[in-house]
Amino acid sequence: MTRGGRVGATDTSAATTARQGRPLGILAGGGPLPIELAEAGTGAGRPIHIVAIEGFADPDVARFPHERVSIGQLGRIIASFKRAGTEEIAIAGTMQRPNLAGLRIDWGFVRNLPTVLALTRGGDDSVLRRVVRFFEGNGFKVIGASDIAPDLLAPTGLIAARAPTTDDETAIRRAAALITALGPFDIGQGVVAGPTGVVVVEGIKGTDAMLRDLGPGGIVAAHGKGAVLVKLAKPGQEMRIDLPTIGPETVRLAAAGGLAGIGIGAGGAIVLQRQALAECADREGLFVTGFETGGNANVRSDAAPSAIAASPALHIVARRAPTPGQRRDIALGRQVLGVLRAHEAGYAALVAREHVLAVSGSIGLADFTASQGTTRTWGRWTLGERRGVLIVDGAAGDGTAEAILDVALFSAAKRVRLAGIVVLAPLADEARRADIVAWANEAGVFLMWHGDEP
């Protein structure tokens, strides 16, 4: 259960589960989705038992039989469901990645420590698959929202009154193609794009944070009125607990960011509080539409990843050097940049522990780096070490390292405690070398670029 707390479909029907007569278990994070699932289960005549995660779950869970627990109390979570006689559980609701150093834990946490540590590696989808396996290994069947409340799935066609324009539809296709292409890297399910380019790609902080970062006008204004938000399931993702989700708050944030509307994958995404969402969209003048993806087949782009991952060798040019793990992060970042270049979708990727935290879109590099200051990978940023490598395509400047590396970028890297910066370009102006290396050393980052050994 991670950013967006999204829940998806399985093959089990609600009627079958309701006939079993056992309580439906809901592991509840934040937001309205756990409540909507509880109401749907109650409406189908099924008892409900909610295990509410402290600090995240909505106070409305008190309307149903429930127990509040810390996210670190794994033994208590399992015991609560078993005492209630629950065999099937749904995992729903928003939740930020926790700080492991500050968790209140129990013996169940300690006993499952290898599983917990595995959750500190990889992207959202790999984490969610491990979460599902954990509960299934403890004797539960994990089911999706469509098993409980199939009406929550996004329909095909208009969800609000306004229809998308031709330019809007072009932007939707552009964004959907990028989400599909980035699927293997487990990055995000949301992209803001205009008919002429990608504005921003959702990272680890989630959709709401991405939309808030747009600000009023700003980045979107440069792409005209045609910029739209697209939410689409990634190819191969864990569909039971990780479908894209939108609600009225998504519409409000999209409007505040100057967007024209929202496109969402029909049949593979959740629409919360649909009536309120449509009314909000109508007030704000936004379109909201569900589009067919055909298993994402019809949104695939003909653009092939460039050969950027196999481009010339990189050399260390400052005091620090990358660790073997950071070299793996660099290799992953180069692959991501190949996709971004093919889709003309951005120039930089931030990678930590073999997990792509964010890609830049149209945001300036210094601002993009500074915006990652609150990003954590399950609390591991709080242990004191530097974390994360910024990998930058040379196309971000004029094809040279000195056009990219400036004081503002190194200052941002120092503030967010990045481990290193890699520029996939040579240094053409040797006179700038001493200054750039001094900035890197002062910021405490390793620095690499293309070129000969010094």
C-alpha cells in the first residue's frame, strides 16, 4: 500500500465473497476509498472488520467494527483479522512511505524483518507484490475493489459534462504512451502532458504532490491550455491493490494547476465520489473522461528507446566516487533517459537503491532536484547517509556538461543530500573544470561526465 493507495480488479466476484458470510477485512490507509469499500460490503450484507493504520486512516472508520494499529505492528494486524474470522482482505487507501527508524513495532515486525527490509528496495509495484505475498503467506486472500464495489471502476467516455478537444485527445495519447513505455521502470501512473510535450511525470511523492508542484499557471502555462492529467495502470502491475485513483481533490488540484482536464484508463482505474467529482469538474470547467486502453496496446508509442544506455564511458571528476550500488543506479537511470529521449519527455532521472524516484519532465534541473527534498524510500534517507543519484541527459543543455552544471544545481543537491550527479555529456570548456569540480566537492557529491580521464 503506497502512494495513491490504489486498488484494482481480480477474478473473484462480490456475490461469491458475500455468500461466504465471513467478515470482509479492510486494511485502511487514508482517504475515502476504505470507507467506500466498507459501505459497499455492508450494502451487500457482508460484515466488515477494518484494521486502520494510525496516522493515515480516516476518522470515519469508527462507523464500522475496527481496530487501530501502528503500521509497524505486523503481528497485531494479522491477529486482528484472524480474531474477526476474516479470510479475505482488501488493502486500500493512501499512505506515505514510513520512517523505519521511528516506527512503533511488535514481535510480528521483528519476526518478519527480512520481508520488511525487502520493502525498502524497488518501486511501488515491486513493494505491493511483496505486500500481497506477505498477507497470502499468512493465510488471507487479497481481493480488489472491483470484487467489492465494481461501480468504482472508471467507465468509458465522459464522466463530467465537458468533452475533450482534439488537442486534449492528442495530449492524452502522448501521456498514455509515456506511462506505458516507463512501465518496466515502475515509476508512476500519472503524467501531465500537452499536445506538444510532456510537462511532468509522477514520481514517488504521488499524484497530488505532482499537481501541487505545478502551481498556478507556471509550468503548464508554457504548454498552453491543452495540458491534461492522465492516470493509467502500468503494464504488469499488481492490480488488486494498485490501480490509479482520482477523486474530487484530484480535480481541484488539476484546476489549480491550470490543466484542461483528466483522462483515466477505463475499466482499470478507480473513480471515487463520482457524483461529487463530476460536479467539481463542471464548476471548474474541466473535462474528465475514461479512455479505452485495450490492455495498453493502443497507447504504445512507435518511439524506441535511444542508445543512450550504451553511450560513451563516464569518468569520475571530483573527490568522491560512486559505490557499486550507485553505479547500478546510474545504469538504470541511463535506461530511463533513453525512454525519455525517445518520447521527448524530459532530461533527468533521480534513482536510489535501484528505484527510480522521479523524472524531470519540463521542470528546470535545480528546481527538480530541490523538489525531491522530502522524498524517502521507506525511511532509509533518515539514517544519515547520502542517497540518490541525478542522471542528466546532455540534451538538457547544448550537449556539454558545463551548460548543465551550475551553482544552483549543486546547491540543490547539497540541500537534499544527493550522493552524486552524472551528466551524459563531455566538458567542452576546460577552463570551467576547476570551478565545477570545486562546486561538486563543496556540495559533497560525486560527479561524473563523458570524456577522457583527468
